[in-house]
Amino acid sequence: MMVLMPIAHRIPEGCGMVSLAFYPLVIVLVVLLSLGIAVVLDAALMKPGQALFDRIVRRLRARGDA
């Protein structure tokens, strides 16, 4: 839904068979956009957070607390 709602106004509307023809295209578009957003967020947020967590754990183990 987070991807579908912002692009909903750009998806052409149709009735009957036309809407069924666009359905697979919309699915592919939403899946690709979701995957792209997930990759960007992973690189921007998760990787640095993981590196920070690893650094903290390494220091705690060196001190003998963990």
C-alpha cells in the first residue's frame, strides 16, 4: 500500500477487460518499485545500523561484559 497509494493516480483507469489487461502490469510495477525502495532503505539505514551494532558488541566483548 505504501507504494501503490502514491502511484494510484498515474495508473490508467479502465472498465471490464481493459482493467484486467492492466492488472498484471500494475502488479509488476508495484513489485519492482517496492523492491527498489527496499534496496535503497537497506543500504541507507540498515547497513550503517548493523555496522554500529557490531562495533558496540565488539567493544562490550573486549571489556568482558558480554
